Amino acid sequence: MITQEIPAAAELAELEDEEVTEWQALSSELRFSRLSSSSSSSPPPMSSSLQCQARARTLIPYFPLLFLDKKKICSPIGRLAQQNSFSIKSDIPTIPKLRSGLKEAFILLVRLMNVGTTNPCFPLFCKGDTDKEPYVGVNIGTDASALLSPEALASFLQVQKITHVRIYDADPDILKALSGTKIRVIVGVPNNQILAIGSSNTTAASWIYRNVVAYYPKTLIIAVAVGDEVLTTVPSSAPLLMPAIESLYSALVAANLHTQIKVSTPHAASVILDTFPPSQAFFNQSFTSVMLPLLQFLSKTGSPLMMNLYPYYVFMQNKGVVPLDNSLFKPLTPSKEMVDPNTLLHYTNVLDAMIDAAYVSMKNLNVTDVVVLVTESGWPSKGDSKEPYATVNNADTYNSNLIKHVLDHSGTPLHPEVTSSLYLYELFNEDLRSPPISEANWGLFYVNTTPVYLLHVSESGGFLANDTTNQTYCVALDSVDLKTLQTALDWACGPGQANCSEIQPGENCYQPNDVKSHASYAFDSYYQKEGRDSWSCDFKGVAMVTTTDPSHGSCIFPGSKKVSGKTRQVVNSTVSSGAVELPRVAIIRGCRGTSMLKLISKNLLPISLSANILLLSLFPLLMPCW
């Protein structure tokens, strides 16, 4: 039995390195319910949840140990739903030294607790590998007129804070221009080169030398994508796909780059059949002769399964069955969530279901250690008469929500502990592509670098400089029917619960006293309240998002109040002084297929620092109870 005295919280900051290591080891022993190495007996089981809670409370002093190395917080979380509730007290002493890191650590811990697998009491272990954080990259197609020069492209990528790109070949000018930028690159082997590479080891070695070795490491090439959707678009090349992959890998081994650079091949979603429910998915058996050795290769080399996944096409092919909101990552009521009848897992969006279908399909071939990398996903912003859902608003909504989903480490219902990285399709509109019209309108930018629309991702770690959500507003359109505008105004100030007090007689925004001015203020109030989501600035087509501040004189619009940090209460957003503003955690009773713990990102709730210390102490230390 461990009897060593636990140091006081205030003393932890003074520990020397050796002592830190010692106390981390001791904490690990307690958290994992292991006795000292001199004992081989097992600890007695907890006979009740009350005893479990009591034991957890005795370990509260170990809370600061979680922060000694925040990059390696690894806590098994499980069976929390068996607890009826936690008695949260607020009498734990404040630890000033932990204030600055508390919010970051809190969010990280909640992510680790976000468990919702086939067995909702499945214990989750984090890997503590901060070098493999999920990321969002972009695909760069070149079927466009007036392309940027490679040097201008590299500069543009840096300005836009884009850290990962995929190109469909190994353009030497682009690879040279990306040298020294620290932008990570997936290079592609075009489909028409697979035959030659798959037939000759010498050709494969030459390709690696010319297109990889010649640029690495100044240009950070991280993977080679062999072909694109080969099995479904050029099936005649399928027999040589694995020989090409293996030859390229052997060339990387010879260059001693096989641990830094992965080799895989992107697949169309159609290689998987019966994608919903995901639990019934399986690879098209006609591809088994390629998929099985490919998956074994990916498992052996630690490479990802590359998948091009488009909820847009799923929706278009299943209209009336798959709701648009599910495809766009829009918030859903529980009744609208898709439920897998075999696992009872709840799916709030189509992409997660497609990713889990890939995991299930791999498991059916006895491969369980390969991660999914989404090499393409997006939504077109324009289409022809047969593509009415290819709109700017839908493209903005999908891509903005998709980026948030990845950067928030959301995972999937089947694998909440794994969040697939993703490459948006695509950076620029490719105006030279053949019809339908949507084919030329998947880009985030026009070829002249003007944004096609404004993404809304600023609260998810920052991505793309064309995200100006901290300076966007929602205003009424000019020349719209005043009756329709009045109806929208009435809804915003009524059911929409916008703060319309400033447009009342005698208030700062009452003048000018006309429907358009009042509607603009009300629309912006609602838009800001809803987190500046694109869908919240529509009002049946009478509103638009603008980057021009509509404030005038003493009338300050809600968006301006947020940017300038005004202290006046705006839509009930005041935070009490002396409190740390943290996302609320909902503890859901009972084991169910959805996440047991959900991070509620909206309507942030101020909680005192001391209460959060107790809350954080209990969660990672509850595992010794089982």
C-alpha cells in the first residue's frame, strides 16, 4: 500500500524534475489502481458508487499533477454514465498558478471523455501524441485559367494560414515554391503513370528520386497518393495498383524516407456498399483482391486509408431519405438523428456515417489499426437547374461546419477517440472543367484569389484568412418587399429572441425610423446570437452577410459590440467578474450509444475556478472504482 505523503498543491510548482517524475509515476499508479511493484495482489473492488466517489474525493490533491505535462494527459475514461450524479462542491482552495492553463486543460479533458462507442462504457485511452493532431488541408486542382504562379500560390497559402495541401501530380515548380514554407504536401501519381510504375521497380525508384528525394526535407512531403479513385475510374489499372504502391514504398525505404512519407491511394466512396447503417457496410467484393493486400500494407506501414467522401452526392442520390440538415452538419433534434439499429449509435451528420462505414468495412477484412484520411470532401457553390442545392449558402454551411467538426476533435460515434484529418475540395474554382456547372464551382476562392464566400470558422483554432467572422454583420437587403421585411423583423424580435431594445423609441438605434434600418439591427442581433452561422442570416432571402460595419453615430450594432469588447449586456452575454468562462459539461445519465459527455459550445456558462478544480479532479480519477 502506498503511504507516502501527498504534497500540497502550492508545493508542486517547486518540485525538481526528479520529484516531478516521481509524483507523476505515483499519480499514475493511483489512477490506474495499481499497487506498488512489490505487491502482486489486486486492489479490492469498490462495492458501490458511493465508495467510488468517496475514494475519488480522497485523491483530489493529485489534480495538479495532471498539469505538470499537459501534452501527455492520458486518462482512461469509462462507465461514467453508471454514476447517478456528482456532488460538486466549491470549497476547494484556488490554485493561482493553474488559472492560465485551466480552460485549455478543461477542454482537452472533456475531449478525452467524449465516449460513445458500440459499448457506451468502453474505456478510452489517449495517446498523448500532439504531433498527430487532426488538421484540415486543401486540394489544389489546376484545370483553371489564369492560375497563380507557383511563387504567388505559395505566398497565398501562407497568408491564408493553410498548413496542408494535396496536389494531383508532383509539379516541380510548385514543390520548389513550397520549399521552406513548412506547408505539408501530399504529392500524387497520376492515373496514367500507374502502368509504368507498377511494371518497373526502376521506374518507381526514378519517380521517387525526381519527385520526392529532390525536394525533401526543404519541401515537407508527407505522403504519396498513388492514383485517384483507380478502382472505380480506371479499373484496367487495378491489377498494377499494389505493385506500384509497393515499388514506390521500396524506393522510399532505399532513400530512408519510409518513416516520414506514407504511401496510399485515394478511393471513391462507392468502393463501400451499404454505407448506412454503417454497421452493415462492406467493401465491394469485386475489389477484394486489391483491397485486402492494400489494407495489410497500410497496417504494416502505418499509412492511412485515403477516402474521397462527399455527403453532397449522398444527399443528391437519396433526396427524401437523407435530410439536407444531416448532410450540412446542422444542429439536429434527437428525433432527426440517424440511428444505426444494430449499434444504437446516433449519427448527427452524413460524413461521420461514411467514415464509420469505412472502419466497419476494414474490420470485416480483419484490419482494425488503419485510420481513415479524408482526401476530398466539399460542397459546390453553384449548379445548373438539376442541382438546386449547389448554392453559396450550402457550400459555406457545409465547409464551415466541417472545419469546426475536425478541429474540435469530434471523432465519430464509432470511434470518438479518432478524428480523421481532411482535405477540402478545393482551393480554387476550376473554370475549365466540363459540365455540369457544379464541377467548376467547388472552390473556396476564385482563381483571382477572391473568396467565393466567407467561411465561419474563427472559433475552431483559426483556418483561412478569408474567415472574417469577427467582423461580419447581417443586414437587410436593399430593394426587398417591405411587407416581407416587416414579417422577418417581427420574427427576429419575437420567436427569434433577438435583442431589439436598441430600436425602441428613444433608444440609440431608433433613428432612422424605417423598416430596413430596424430590420438590419434585429437581423444582426440574431446573427451574432447564433454564433454568426451562415444559416442565421437569411430570413427567407431578405438578409445578407457583410463585412461593412453598419453602425452609425451612437447606434452600435451587436457585432461591433463583440469586436470592441463593450461591457454593455448584449443578448444576455454578460459574464460575472471573477469567474473563469468555461464550456458547460452535460453529464448524461445511463449508458447510451451517443457521447456520455458533451461539450456544449454555445451559451458558455461561467463556473467558479474552485468548482472546476473539483470537477476535473473527479473525472480522470474515477477509473480506480472499477
